[in-house]
Amino acid sequence: MKQAHTILSHIQSLPQFKLLKSHYCYQKFISLLSPKFQKAIAFVYIRDDTLFVALSHPGFKMELNYNKDLLKSLLSMLAKHDEKCQNMSASKVILFNSKHHKFIQHKPSTNSIPYYKEMAEGTFKVQSEDQELQKAFENIRQSIENQL
């Protein structure tokens, strides 16, 4: 019985699945970065000796622009130390905003009228001789008791 590792390595060596090998290297490259940069990068790929880095949010573009040398050096170190990724090399780095990977936006609830529970209990004393004022306070008390 063949082991799963040998089956997967055989599948990766087939010409139609050569992208699996490069995908492994791309994921390893992203995992070597700091968590802040891992969150910033949506995906990467190499084409014509150029490393293309898709960003998950436009705000990260300026910060990664200053760290292009870090990305190139990390890619060359990965190519040196991992035998599966020896063919990965890039002389240029291009950053672009990905339209496919955006931050999850929370949709506001459809009910825009807030409903609050009544905090008053309707127990208060009226110390007035005025009948209209007492009647108004009694109406307020009844409306509070009806809402509870």
C-alpha cells in the first residue's frame, strides 16, 4: 500500500500539476513574513522574473513599497534553503491591490430604529395641589406601566 506522501509527490511531479509545486513555495514564502505582512498579502506569483504581490487592502501598499528589498531577499533565501523552491527568483517586485480579496464588511442591520427597554418603573410622588399637574403625572405613570 502506498503512503499518502508518495502519492502526493508523484502528483506534484506530473506536468499538468506543476502549479502545485509553485503554490507550495508561494505559501511558504508568505508564511516566512511577519504576521503584519501576512495579513497584508492576499496572494503572490512569479512571472517573467518578476514577483507580483496582491494586497488585500490598499492601505498596505505604501508600507510594502518601503520593504520591497526585504521581499526580494527573503525570496532568494527561500530558493537557497528549500530544494523544492530552487527555481523561484525575481529581480523586480510589483505590488497591486487585489479586487478579489477584500476585508469582510459587516452589513448594518435592516432595522434602523433602536428599541430600548423602559428603565422607569412608574413610581413617583406628586407633591402638588394642582389637579392638572396630578392628572398629567397619572397619565405618564399609566403609559410607563403599559410599556412594561
